[in-house]
Amino acid sequence: MNVSAGLFQNSRSVHVRRGAAVCLGAMMVVGCAGGSPFAEAPVDPQSPAGAAILEAAKADRSYPRFSDIPPAPTDMRPARAWAVAVKDVEAARSSLYAETAPETWTLSDTEAFAAQALSQVEPPPIAGAPANTEGFARDARERATPPPSSR
């Protein structure tokens, strides 16, 4: 079985990181080749949203400040507690794998198991036995209502 080195690892292979770095570098080079991304793009004033776009671009707005960032929450468990919880989960996983490993159980002697299970239960009555059939037919005849005649 191929199992990862750890359940909670946030690591990637070297090849993935190198590929991401190459893609990022290529995007930066291509982005610089096209001109400045901060240049003003022309807006068609005849378009339905053109006037609203120009007005929104020229509006003077206040920008958020660093003091607007809320303080960090204080009711969070510390990193050490997270580490302990992760170790507990990984220990439970290892214990479960050890208890359910293929060598811990077998499928041998199934005939004896089936015989023991059958000896502990009472078999259901046989459907269609002659005694049951006569009683069922008699009940059906007594409850039956003939259809109305068509004449």
C-alpha cells in the first residue's frame, strides 16, 4: 500500500516547486513584454457601462488603513495544542492500521461459522406447505367478493 509520509504534511515535491517557479517566471516575462499594466485603457463612452466606469475611476475614495485590521483572536488554541492533536490523530490512525492489517484476520473455516450461526436461529416456516396452503385458500374464499355481473 502506498501511504503518504504523514497525514498532515504540507510539502510538495521538488519537481512541482521548480515547475511552479518556471511558470511564474514565464508569466512575469510575458507580462512585462506587453507594456505597463498600469497604463490607462481607453473606455468607450458610448457603451452602456462606459459613463459609470469613468465616474467610478475618477471618484475620490478613502483607502483602508492598517489600523482597520481587526486584532488576532484570543480564543484559538496554541500551536503546541494543534501539534498534540495531530500526533493523537496519527497515533489513532497507526493503531487502526495495525488492528485491521491483512494478517490480523482470515476467512478460513467459514463452513463451521455458518453451521454455528444456523444452529442459533429458528428457520422460518416453509411457504407453500400443504397445511398452510389449505388454510390460505379457505381464508381467500371467505374474503373474496365476486365481481358484479355485466348483465
